[in-house]
Amino acid sequence: MAVRIQKKITGYSVVAADSADATPQARPDAGDAREAPARSSAEVIQMHERIERPEVLIGSTYKIKSPLVEHAMYVTINDIVLTAGTEHESRRPFEIFINSKSMDHFQWIVALTRIMSAVFRKGGDVTFLVEEMKAVFDPRGGYFKAGGVYMPSLVAELGAIVEEHLKSIGMLHDPEMSPEQRALIEEKRRLYEARSKKNADAAVAAAEAGPVGALLADQGRDGSGEDVAVTGEGTSFPPSATMCHKCSTKAVVVMDGCATCLNCGYSKCG
Ligand SMILES: [Zn+2]
């Protein structure tokens, strides 16, 4: 809300929260008071090409460590806040930069980031970038990230980062999972963990029983210790889990002869 000042400024005073134009008696509760000024100045600004870049933008930098590149890559996505301070305030991506010590991918990364930034600035729905990029496969093969998520290519990983960023600023949302579905996955997971713990305990008990037991038990303990370490480092699913074709995560376990994904709940038996 711009106000053109025609005369010389001779003095000023700071407007306190409770000395606003409306009298305090006219506002029965604080909720109304907060909404009222926002509504009066609500002129929604949409993203378009002619919006000039402010001097300062806020953003986030994500680190990618991929076996396909020697050095880590740092992806910075800067956002612009539109219609700031009103109920229509929205935060949108404005530009993307990728930095890395390795130069092998330099030219296509420069091209890709410039085109992506241009798409961001065009406005409209930019979320299609995520699906397009995540669908890119490297013919030389992809790789697994910590947590067991399969990345079919470096471009796909960039797509996953854009997705994460758009989720963090509220432009994308996870598909709604019903509480029942969530509870079912939790239940299956508990069941699976209980069973594998029982199996591990049985193995240790058997090893400790025999005369050769001491040695075997030590090995058993070492082995299970390693499993825990792997789990602690981001892989929250059993090490033996296989790939889920629905959510690309190594989280499928076989229970009662039925393949079940402990991440998204997908099951072969329905
Ligand atoms: Zn899944």
C-alpha cells in the first residue's frame, strides 16, 4: 500500500497496536483485530515475469552426495515472498543455483538451472518440474540414497530436492494418508520388528548354548551391532527390505507370504 508524500515531513509518531484507526471498543476480540487490516490491503500479487528481483532473497541450500559425481553438489533455491504481511502472503521459488567442485557436469547444470529459474519466474504452476525431473533415468544406472530411496539419476535427485523445497514452502503437499492406513503401517512394522527380534534372540541363545557358542555368540553380537549402526544412519527400514515400486524406497518386507511396504503401505495382497 504505497502512499505518496506530497508535503515536507515535519514530525512522526509510531502507531501502537492498540491505537489503530478503529476504536478498541469496536473490536470484540483480538482475532478480528488481526484480520481487519489484512483484508483492507489485500491486493493479491501473482508471480509473473515482470516482478523484479529484490536486492535480498531468502533461500535454502541442499547438499547432494551422489556416487555419480566425485564432489558434493550444493543446490540453492531462493524464494520471493509475494503480498508480504497480508493473508495472501505466498512464498515462491525464484531462482536456483548449483555449485560443485567437480566440473564434469558443468555445462548441462548451467543450462538446467537457468531454464528452471526462468520457469520459476514465469509464474503459474511450477510443480510439474518435480515430476519431469524425477522421471529422468541415467542409462548408466542410478543409486540408493541413505534411507533406501532409489535415485534413477542425478537429475532425478535434483527433482527430489525441488520437491522437498516446494513442500517446505507449502506449494506441494504429501498425498493425504488416512489415519487408518498410517495405523496399519505402524502395526505391520511393529509386528515385523518383534518377529525379527525374536529370531535374533533365538539365534544368540542357540549360539551361546553350545561349546563353540562363545565364538559364535561374539560373531552374532558383532553382526547385530552392525545392523543397528546401518539402521541408525538414515536407513530406517530393515536391511533385508527390497525395493517398493510405488514409492522407490527399500522398505518392502515379506510377512505371512505377503510383500508389504513399510514406507507407503503398498501391499501385493491388498
Ligand atoms: Zn512403498
